[in-house]
Amino acid sequence: MAGSELLTELAKRLSGKVVISSDISDDDLKNLDVESLTALITTHFSESESISILDKETLTNIISKRDDDKSPIEIEISSPTAFKPEAKDIEARFVISNREAERTSASVEAFADYFNDRFRNLRGKIDATRGLSILHSIDKMKEYADGRELSISGMVYEKFVTKKGNIMLTLEDDTGSAKVIFVKVEGNSSAGRLFESAKKIAPDSVIAVRGKLSSPFLIANQILWPDIPIRNKKVIDEKISIAFTSDVHIGSKLFLEKQFGRFIEWLNGNIDVKKKLAGSIKYLVISGDLVDGIGVYPEQDKELSIPDIYKQYSMLFNLLSKIPDYIHTFILTGNHDAVQRAEPQPRLTDDLIGDFSQDNIHLVSNPGSLMLHGLKVLAYHGTSLDSVIRNVPGCSTDKPETAMVEMLKMRHLSPVYGDNPIVPNKKDFMAIDEIPDILHMGHMHKNGYTEYHGTQIINSGTWQSRTSYQAKLGHFPTPAVLPVYECSKGTLDQIDFNQ
């Protein structure tokens, strides 16, 4: 057993409470999710007070029970009466651009390549939109005399507040580093507004700074972010709508099955609430945390109604199959889904989907870019919202849209390195290259909406009621509230399925 990775991992997760018999080989665990299997084995032996033995026959019975016990959540769809959805007669037009990263060695060199690409990309966006004469080598600062006005760009290596209350940054590029000072000024003067803006500079973000050289410091008088340009909101001629949701968490004891059932019934025209809006929906985007998962956090098994990852996904796709076939649904993964934790995350794998196949259901990477009827939709689960909220003053869990605005300013979906694992590819797939007409995220379990520079920002809440962890944090989610974007008007509506 010492040479078997799967058996070793399973034994480790069972923590000595269950001993694996020698008649079980690594081949017996092929194509099985170890986290899900651990939960099933633990449940099977839960009443035993002594150490239990898992032999091959018992393992076979446990796996068979899993396969036999896949009855879906039953949501009966009534036959709609006098429901004539306009979207049914409109041909779908969409393009999916996935951001799936290749496997890398996670070596120092791989991370260096990743951050070099991030820096060059984001610095280029500052150059393209600002038109300033920016030194592209921090090392060249030493060639200039004190008192000279200079503009430099770099990645924020360090940020702290001095004893006098000034903000000091260390900016670095591939040639060197520079100390930048933002002098503390209160009030609504230009210097006061600059100081307030400097508070929002996040670690690892790429910015440009203009200021006066006072060796070894640059005394800043202007900040430039990569940012997105100001544009008019884009609308289209056809009267269709896009529904956005996320954080379904099927498998959790707190999954709101009744409310989700009402949502599916509404899409089918069986609920007399904004029926015309329901009939205009052509696309549905689901941004991650489709299921609650297995082993995502300590003692999660106590909060699961379905301790089997395969059954969780089976129930998910059973529900999705009840969505009208003229509505094209795009589903992303999230940090609770059974894919790699590091981002960008791949699409769901075939072993999780099973034999499900439906032409209107599309699997998308996280993040993923969609072109829906000419509208650019950037969809991302939003795991990095936590780190942005922690590092940028003025952002909060109650208003996730504030952090989403900061991401657009920084032109990056995971700007703060360390909290949110990333795949160190040679190309940074988390950068916001194309400017989205709609930016959609979830993760925070809190609905939030705003507009920024012509981009509609949507955070779509959840279908899970308040967890004990959220209660400890004093966080109040907004479950079962569906945002719907009306594409011909450029307006956002929402439907509350709690009523």
C-alpha cells in the first residue's frame, strides 16, 4: 500500500478510524473521488465505536449503494397555460471563450514568467490609455536630478503607512525598485483626493505614478491604474434578457430547494410574476459553486444532505434539464466544485457529468468569456473578492459590487497574490483584456449591482440560506433573488423567489 497514491490519500483522510484491508488495491479506487468516498465510508461505519476494517467486499457495497442512491430532487414542472415566450422564436447567437490554463511545474521560473506577463500586459494598458511618457525602466530614475517630474510604472511590492501617516509604496519592475510617497493630506483638495485614492492601492497591482523626484523617493502627485475607458452602455435591438445566478450549493442542508423549484417553474411560465420578463430570457449564466462539494472545509460532512459528489452533480443536471430548451445555459465552476482549486479553473469533467447531454447546456471555464447576442459577458465565480475586500478600503462583503469595480480599475480578476491560488502560466488568464459589457460574479452570497464606465456589474447572490460561518461573521446573504438583464433597454430587474 505504501506505493499507492490513492490508497495513501484515502488512509490519510480516514485518520486511522477505518483500517484499509490488504485486499484493496489502487485499481479499486480508479475513477472515484477520494473526498466523496471518504464521506461515504465514514457514514457507513459511523455507528461503530471501535476501529473498523474496510475490506474489498464492503468497499464494493458502499460504491454500489452510491450508484443506486441517485434519486434526483423532484421538482414537477406543470404544463404552462397560455405562455408564449418571445425568446423561443429568436435564434441563439453565442460564442464561448474558455480560459483553461495548461498544467505547469509551479516552479520559481513558472511564477516569474506569469508575473512578467501580468506586468507587461497591465503596463501596456496604462500606456495605451493614458498617453504619458512613462519610464519603462525604474533603474533609469537615478539618471535624473532631484526636482524632476517623472512618471514610472511598476508592480506594488509593498505598501505601508509611516509614523507621520504618509503612505509609502515600493514599486518594482524587472530593472529595479523605487520608493513612492503619498503625503497625508485631508480634505477635498486635489492632494486630499490623491491621498484617499492611494489608500485603495492593492498589493501586487500594476500602477503608474507621476511625481517629483527627491532621492531616494518619488513624491507622488498622480496615480494611474490600467482601468477601463468610459463608454456608453451597449444595448441591442432584439428584446431578449439574460438571467444571472450562482452559488446553488446543491448537497447542502441549507440548499433552498423550494425557492429553486419556483425559479425553474418561473422560467417555464408557471408563475404569474413578471411573466413577460420570463418569456424574454434567452440565456442563463451560472457562475460557480454549483454544488456544496465534499471536504471543502473542516467537518463539512455535518452540514451535507448529500455526502456524495456524484449524486450532487446528478441532482444539479436533473434540475438543469427542466429549463426550457430554447434557453441556453452556461455553467462555470467555483471553489466548492470538484475541479482544481487554483484558478483559472477548468470546465466540469466527464466523470462528474455522467451521461448527461443536452444541447442547451454549456460547460465553461472559470473565468470564462461569453459573447451573447453581441454583448461581451465576463463571468467569474469571484473567489478573489475576499482578498480584494480585505486589502482595499471602502469595499465590503455587504456590497460585493464595490470590489468588482476595483477589479475593473486594476484590470485583473485576482490582483492580490497569495490568498487565492493561481496557475502560473506563461500567459496571465486572470487579466481583464477585453472590456466587458457585463461583469458577473458570485461567491459572496450577496446580491449587488452597479455600473462603472459603461459596464454593468452584477453579483447574483445564492440559493443557500445563512450558514453558521456567515452567522459568526455577521454576514447576511440575500438568497433566491434572481437578477435579469434586459438587453434592449440596458436595465436590470430582479425577481425574489422567497415569496
